Amino acid sequence: MMKMMKKSVALLAAAAIAAGGTGVTGLGASVSRAAESEIQPILEYNFDETFETGKAKDSAGSNDAVLSDGAVYVEDADYGQVLYLDGGTDLGGSNSFLAFPEGFFDGKDSLTVSMDVNEVTRTGNYFTFTVGQDSQKYLFLKTHPTTMKLAITTGSWSNEKTASTSFIHPNNSRRWINVKMVITPTSIALYQDGELLAENEATGIKLSDLGTNLKAYLGRSFYTADKYFRGYFDNVKVYDRALTAAEVKSVTEQEAAEREAAMSDLHYVAEKFSIPNADSIKGNITLPSEKDGVKIAWKSSDEKVISTKVKENAGYDDTPAGVVTRQDEDTKVTLTATFSKDGEEDVTKNYDVTVKAKAEEVTEDDYVGYLFVRFTGTEENVTKEQTYFSISTDGLNWKDLNKNEAVLTSTIGESGLRDHYIARTPEGDKYYMIATDLSIATNGTSATWAEAGSNGSHSIVVWESDDLVNWSEPWLAEIAPENAGCTWAPEFIYDDKTGEFIVYWSATSIKLNDAGEIAQNYENHAIYYSKTRDFRTFTDAKLYHAGEMQANGYPVKVIDSTMIYHDGTYYRYTKNESNGTIMIDKSDAVLGEYTDVASSTLSSALPAAQGAVEGPIIFKMNEKTADGKDQWCLMVDRFARGQGYYPLITTDLGSGEFRMLEESEYSFPNGVKYRHGYVMPITEKEYSALQRAYGDGTYVDTYPLKEKIEEASAIEAEGYTEESYAALKTAITEAQGVLETAKSNEEVDTAVEALQKAIDGLKAETKPDPDPTPDPDPTPDPDPEPTVELPYLDVAKGDWFYDEVAYNYVEKTMTGTDPTHFSPYEILPRAQFATILHRMEGKPDAAYTNRFPDVPDGQFYSTAVLWAANVKVITGYTDSGYFGTNDPITREQMVVMMYRYADYKKYDTSKTADLGRFSDADKVSGFAETAMKWAVENEIISGKESEDGSYRLDPQGSTSRAECAIIIERFMEKFEK
């Protein structure tokens, strides 16, 4: 889509210029018609085509580029699809680069090279772009946050003829810039965003002096010791002449206008918008009313589950649309978005999402331990600046997990992870973790911290998890305000008033006077905040906490805030960067007015005893004091003395005072220095899972067996044979014995399997007919149905589904999952159901098309899916265009497909029933309501009995293969016999 968008907008702009107009409204001096016809690239890599491993297409000709491993296309919020080079192997990259066709630049002594660049690499020696022969003869560009350099040489680095400049503002770190290099036989000139930065008018070196069969790269140097460049590229162009300064400015402005028009195009915005985790929503979601100049109006098929209304809060920020209320069962909701823009036809899209059933509440009584997420060491290497886990049962004495090796590592951004924060969401069954994107070890120079504070990342690193063991791939979330120099020590806290996470972090920024001159460099550390619900979409950054102004005219620098809520009050602990102490303030709202809390402990006693500190952590302890009081632990990093964390305890947050602990009261593993992170209380299940995944093997995790015993013990005898239920009770007794004596996880796992086998072995009791009536006509059936012998080892006579499986076996509508297994309890996927309908119809042919991206040719279901789509029995997902081949089919989806099939066959579909007798009738989605009424009336669906004796339809529930066999038999007996 982006490919077509850039092309179409560019053509429109060119057409307007050709007609005598100015092209895109808002441009300065436009290129004249004659000039426009001349200023066309002879090579262009716009990276808009579908990614093909190893190749970037030249949209201006046939000079395709070679992409090495690690050179991939990614989506950028401001530029669409772009090229990403992952840098060197020392940072987890692949030594990635783009190679222009060898010899392309031969003899081109006058030319202009243009590219959009967003750099990540910011220190050391590297080439952003180069053309040349080897380390003796080359031309190269080096982009940097505060310096830019273009040079050409025929005598290695010592004889480079350069055009370079240094500056403080605007800083180029982590932002897109357009670079144009104008080269003539005698000069080189370097432009940024259309403005001349530097030039050398007497180089005395032509490009042809570099030789023939010239090589050219993005991201790779001719010096083997140099770094590989990590960063992003877009719109790489080569023009076969040296553009004038006026042409450079005009073309750059036109390119920017075309890009902005493309990115704000109504259809592009609608196509690209998505809802994260749409198939597993556990918390409030982001439903914006506007994106990139396009208005978005929302409707929900079930407002009580997902609300599209904005709620006003008196004297406070509004609660945005997208509040989610989880139900007792998984619930399907269709969200309809109408994208609109003045003067254009609206675009409407449906997003089918699944809101997960509400989780079991987690209370403080459930907590048995603590998880500490952190980095370690003293910046000796980048492996220390990663994610480390430690656990404790008392919050004071700690044990390393994973042999004190990193649990999670980063190969994005700077490949360093510092200042971790972790918390569970209010719903209780999801976790987010964030960290600073920074590596001091990698970028070590004499001015490391100064550069990190002014040229640092604008993003934080984010992960999500459902269990603390299995984590998503990390992603970068850009949150920094304009002119920020860094984004450090991020944390978040949930705001109940608006249903959003408030993410807050430390940052520096540059101060400019009214004339645009630098009034103050990157020294004014302050705390900023932004709001999010999904850690992908954030509001604009706002100032949260700035230090008071000092007598010298400079503010007190504040960094490293941490917060905790208790009894209607939010307490905030922040480092005073000016003197290395911790300050406290408090408020009755996350975004309310804060007042100072005095603390002689933190302002006097602590620094006197432990020196300057930073990285405060505040968390509530699971254990109360001997006299029943709640207590909290504040941990601070004794960075000035290189001693790592030190804990303090209080029973009264409001007092501001803490008890300083003796060394005998806390402990950390010998030789391990814990650095800035966070501590989160965890449940027995979480503690056990972490021990099993990352422990040293001595911990026996019995929690899975406890869960399985509880599950088995809840099963009542009624409805099962005496023999099978007795076997279950015996298995429970044996499992309880293992629970008491297990010495290894293997023993536990074996006991869990045995107990599950006993559960699976329960057999339904067959009850005799209470009032048998003799057959009045005992005459033998002259044409009896043959006895069916099923080949399935997992289907036995007497099973509640035996007859229906046999029926489908005879009719050849359902076969086994292999020759000897029917897999009656296996959940049926959508592709299998389409295949069943196709068999019912006699397996008609259907020509293959790529109608659904997830339905390739030659699969057992390919013809069935395409036939069903052609006759409108099935449709794909409207938001993605996929069919959902392997997605479990829900009961209401199955009913809808059968209803459409009945209509296709011209069966009577007019008779419907009232669904009022079912307790969950209101859960049936709008698209399925008529079909469900039809299915109930025709006894295809009869409902499931609940514990209270009521019946439910379970419309969003999945369907087992045994249940499907029953439903198919009912349908065929009703309509096809």
C-alpha cells in the first residue's frame, strides 16, 4: 500500500507542477516545469516493495541492490516501510549492509546522492554511506548526532578532503534527516534537510580517480576495524548531475511534502491501523479519534464489554474510549471504525477482537515471594547491561536466577538494557516490563555520560508476558519530548481514574531563547510523563516533575522517580541529581498536585552513612511486622561507593522516615552488584514457574501437581462409572503422596501426567431406559443398517459421541486425524470444518486463487475453503483478509456457516426460535444471531447445561471434533435425508 501511495502522490505532485502549479500546497519555491523534468533519479531505493531476501528493488531502473543478512524492511511510524540495518555482531547484529551494483558509480564525476537516515549508531568509527575501491580510495558519509562529515580521498584517512561541521542543536540523534551529497570533479557539498552544512570547493579529486568497478555500501566501511552502522534508511536516490543549492532545497521540500501527504492518506491510515493483541485482549485498549490527520469514529457490537464512549472526569483528564470489561467467558466483539477526511469518501473497517474471560483475582494474600529485575556490574561490557532476574522469599535476602546470566537480551536500539521496571496489570494476568535503551559499555568514551545525556535514545524497550517466563520479542517505543537528550529510568503506574498507564522517565532537554539560540545545554534533568494502554501508542510527553530553581539560575536536576500507592495517596521518590539524595512528595492523584514530604533519614542520615545514592525502588512487603503493621522497603543504589543496593524499611509512608538496616539483615550473592531495577511481589505459581525455568535445579516445583489435584478433586462421581471414578480417587491419593515426598520435577511431572490420565479415563455411566416400551411390531427390519466397525482406538462403544462419529464415518463427512485416531476431544479448526462442508456437497472443484494469504495451494483444505468462499458459505476475517486456517472455530461461527450452507442448498431457513431461555443469549454476536435462532429451532444446537441447571449457548466457545460430529449428524438427518 505504501508503495502505491508514494508513487501516486508523487505523480500528482509532478502533474501539478507540469500544469504550472506549485505541486504540493505549502512548498516554498517550486521546481519549474523544465527543471522538474530534468531532476529525476537514475537510481532509487524506496523500499516499498514486498521484502525479498537479499534484494532491494531499484524503482527508477534495473540497478537492484544486494541486502546482506540483517538488512530487512520494517515499519516506521513517520516513513512507512523502510530499510533497517542491524549493525555489527558485537551488538547482536549481523554485520549488515546494502551493496549497490558494483561499478554503478564508475565515471560519475558529477552527481547527487540523497537519502533519508535515522541513525542508532552514535559513537566510534563507521561509514553511513561509502563509494570506493578500498581503505585507500573512497568517498564516505558519516552521520552523527552533533557532527556531519563527507570526505573523499585517494590516500587513506590521513589525506581525506573533507566537508564537515559540528553543532549542538538541532541534535540528529534518533530522528529522521534528509542528507544530500553533491559531488563535482573539484568539490563536495553536504546538505541536511535542504540546507547547506559544509562544502569543500577544492578537493582536487574526482570520483573516477577512485578507480573502476567501484563498490558502494550503506552501513559498511572499507576499514575492517570500523563498526557496522545500525540505523534506518529510506528514499535512497542518485541523480546523474550535481544539483544546485536551489534545486536541493526545492527537491527536499517537495519530497517532504509528498511523504507527509502519503502518510496522512485516508486509505493508507485505514489500512495500517490495527488493534494490538486483538485475539487476546486483557485490558483497556486504544481507540483513537484521530490519527495522522484522519478522523476515526468507533462503534462496538457490545458496549458493556468494550466501550467506545469518552467519559468526562470532573477536574481531571477524561477517560478515553476503549474501556474493557472482561466477562466470565471469552467474548467476541466487533469494533467498527469509520475513517474520514474532509472531501473524501469514508472508509469503514471491522475489527473482530476477543476479550479474554476475567482472570482470577490476585490479592496480597497470594504473594509468597519477590522478583527483582535489573542489570548488573559496572559497565565492563554490554552483557552486564541486559535483563537479570533474582528472587527472594523475604524481599531482603536475594538469590540469582539463571546462574546470574541474562534472562533477556537486547539486539535493538543500543543493545543495552538498564533501569528496568516491571508490574502486573490491574487485571492480574499480564505483565509489562520496560527498560532504558542505553549501553554505556558499547559507547564508552571520555565523555560517555555527557554524550549519553544529550545524544541518547528517545525510546524505551518494552516486553509483555502472560506468565513471567515466556516474554514477547522486545520493541522500541519512542516517547521522548521534542529536543530531548535522553530517555532514562522509565517506570509506570496505573491511573484508575482514566484507565491508563502513566509512564514517567528522566530526560534532559535543550533550552533555546527567543532568537533560537542555545540558552542552556542538556543539563536540566527533569521527569516527564506520557499515557498509554498498550505500550505502543502514547500521548505526547508532558513535564511531570522539575526541580526548584537554584540561586545560580539553574534548576535542581531530578532523575530516577519511583512511585507507590497506599490508602488514597501516591508517594513519589526521586533522586536529587545535584546532591545525590532522595526526595519524597505525594498527591491524591497520579496526575495531581504534589507536596513535599520531609525526611531526615533520606536527606541526612542516609547520605552520611552510605554516600550519594540513586535508582530508588519502593515496594510493599508481603510480611507484616510482629505487631501486625504493613511495611514497605525502599532500596537505593550506592553508586558513589560502587556498592550496589541498600534497603531501608518503614511502617508509615506518610512520615517520610525509614529504618536503616544493618548488614546482617539483608544479603546479595557474593561478587554480584545489583543495579537499577525494580522488585515485584509474586505468587506461589509465579515463584515456582521462575524457579523451574531459571533455577539451579534444587527447587522442586510442586505447584503444577497442586493445581491438578485441585482440578481432579473437584470432579463429582455423578455421571461416571463406579470403576473409572474409583480409579480417579486412587490416582488423587497417589498424587497427594508424591506431593509430600517428591524430590525432583520429573517426579512431579510424572504424577501430573498420571492424574491427567485418570481424568481422561473417566467413563460416562450408561443409564437404562426407565420406562422401556415393547416394540408393538417385532417384525425384523428387512433392510437393517450394517454394523459399523470403527478403526479408531480413541472411540469406544458406549461413548456419548460414538453413534455420531460412526454416522460421519459411514457418510464420509469426517475422517480421523490419522488412520487409527479420531481425536474426539481435539478442538476443531476452521479449515477442517470447511472441509466437512465440502465433503457434504460432494467435493466440487474450485480453481485455486490467492484469495486468502493463509490458504496456500495444494493443502488438504485448499479446494474446500475456496469452494466455500465462492458460494459465500464462508468469509475471511475482514480486518486482515486471512481465513484463519488454524484458528479454532467457535460455536457461533459454525452455526453461521451451516446456516449459509442451508441457504445455498435452498433448504428452509425461515423458522427461528427465541433465544431467551439461554442464560448467555446476549453474548451471541450480531452477525450470528439469526443463524443461531435457526439452529436452535431446528435442534442443531441444543445448548450446554450450567451448574445451576440453566442452559447456555456458549457462542464464543470452541467446538471439539466429537461435538462437531453430533452437530453434523443432526443437520444431515434434518435436511438431507
